[in-house]
Amino acid sequence: MPGTRGRRADARRNATAILDAAVECLSRDPDASVADIAQAAGVGRVTLYGHFASREELLDAVFARAMREADAALDSLDLEGDPRQAMVLLIRSSWRIVDRSRALLVAAERGLPHGRIRELHQRPLHRIERLIERGREQGEFRTDMPVAWLSAAFYGVLHTTADEITAGRLDEADAPGALTGILLAAFTPPGQPVPTAD
Amino acid sequence: MPGTRGRRADARRNATAILDAAVECLSRDPDASVADIAQAAGVGRVTLYGHFASREELLDAVFARAMREADAALDSLDLEGDPRQAMVLLIRSSWRIVDRSRALLVAAERGLPHGRIRELHQRPLHRIERLIERGREQGEFRTDMPVAWLSAAFYGVLHTTADEITAGRLDEADAPGALTGILLAAFTPPGQPVPTAD
């Protein structure tokens, strides 16, 4: 029989295997059940429920981990220098992450409270706010709107775009240019020319 | 005993009373239960379930009716003339409707599938598309992005704004100006100056 330390290591491995299996299952089917996920993880349902008391709790853990990974990836971007170019980089990198997590986003939108999804975006939202504020100081971005709202609108447009692609109403190839164009336009100060999309 | 015609009229009155009560209850509490709604409507739960087989079905009927009313109100707007001024009118009128239905929107976001909410916006979305297309023909709006996506983004930003107000992160008084400013900027062709917010 394994000792306490061995059992703890087993438990950690199980939890990680369950989260990995959940990402895989939910990416194939946003309505994947706890039973599907337990089977894909190679654990029993009792073991799964020992780690996550409900499907919502599991979904929350999956989405929270995905957001931590997203935040770490965004954290490695160099957002110094010209604010407008930094914004293009941030839009494109954020979109790449949202785009490849589209199915997970659908699962989260179906299974988690709306406010919780917003809460898990807190750090990425703050990053956008900091960049908008720096752009404002340099006269590159508009100052006549609340910065927290501009940053929420950034993700609102990204998520709408993901939903439109999932529903087959937008070609994935059109998304990066369209997003960059519309968001740069949204941040440009009144009176200045709207930047071209690419 | 009432005849068939009398019973049908009773049933219609009951259904209307249930929908009215549902709007009232859900506006106070987006998680209002079927029992709360039946009580407010002055009918038994059995009668309610005779009309709407589940809470989701009732919520769907409430939201569908609200969208029909919204669409009728938007239909009465005069959107001819200068496309940019017509867009301002459409943004402000659409926002007034979304703003006063904020609690109902939260209930719908919690209780209805995401795609269904989009489906129920079909007619308002088409109205925006038609106006964008007319503005494009007159050189007022940008032509380098899919029109269906621009129209989806319009509602994406409106709904994000409603959620931000509900969460206490945006002052309701700031919303109309901010929305008009950001959406006009989003539709303006590259190279043309961003319009002022008001």
C-alpha cells in the first residue's frame, strides 16, 4: 500500500488526468457528461466526484485552468513600445487563444454563470486596461469612455466572434483582420482617421 | 360551465397572465422559480405546466414575446435619410430596450441556450444589416468586414454593456454615449475620421 505521500501524488495525477480528459471531451462536445469525462480519464465516477463535487465544479476548474494558461501566454507578450502596435499584438494573441478554445467557451457559456466567466477573465481584462491607459497617455487611444467598459467590450467582441464562427456564420479566416480593424477603430480618438484593418 | 369558446378564452387569458407575471418576477429575480411565477399569476402550478412544459419553455416564451415587442418598437423607427444619423437612432433605441430588459437578459443568458438567444434576435439583426448595407452604398460605412458579423458585434457590445451595468461596473448614464461612440467608430470606413461620441 502506498503511504500518505504516495496517495497524495496519485490524487494529484488523477485530478490532472480528469482536467485533461475534460478539456478533450468538452472540445469535442460542449455537453459532454461527467460519465464521458471519467471514462476518458480512466477513473471511476466516484473518484471523479471525490475531486469535483459536480459537473459545474469540474467545468469551473477546467475553465479556470484554461484562463490561467491563457493569462500566462499573454503575459509573455512584449506590450511595450507603440501602443497601437502592442494592441494589434494583444488582439491577435487573445484571439488565437479564444479561437482554439471555442468549444470550451461554448461549454462554459452553457454551464457556468455569466458573471463567473467574466470573473475568470479578470487578469486578461486588466492587461487590456493597462494598455488602453498607456495608449491614452500617449494620445493614441480615446479618453472619453470608461476604460473598464472598453476592455469588457474587447472580450465581448471576441466572444461574439467565436460564437459566430461556431454557428457557421463567419469564416474563421476573416476573424483576425475583422477583429483588429473593429477594435483599433473603437479605441481611436474622435477626429483621428480610422486605421486600416491590416 | 363555460363552453369550448369560453374555455379557450380563459386559457388565453391564463397564458397571458403567466407571461406577464413571469416578466415581473424575472425582472426582480432572474432565478425566479416556476412556483413564484405561478403564484404571481394567480394560477396553480398544474395550470402553468399545462401551458409551458418546463421553466425553460416558459422563459423561451417570455423572451420570444419580449423580442417581438422590441422588434415592433424598432420597426416604427424612421431609418431612412442619412445612414449615420439613422444608426445613432437605431443604437439609442436598441439600447433603451436592452437596458430596460437587463434582468430578463440575465435570466435568458442563464436559462436559455446561447444560440437560441441569437436566434430570437434574428429580425433586429437583419434590420442592422440592412442599415449597414445602405450606409455602405453611400460610402458612410466600412465595406471590408462581413456585414452579418458587424451586426452580431453590435448586439455583442450592447449585451456586454448591459452585463457591466448589472454587475455595477458601468454607470448607466455613461452607456448611451459610449455605445454610440464605439459603434459609429466601428462602422466608419478606414481613413475617415472617427466621429465624436455625441
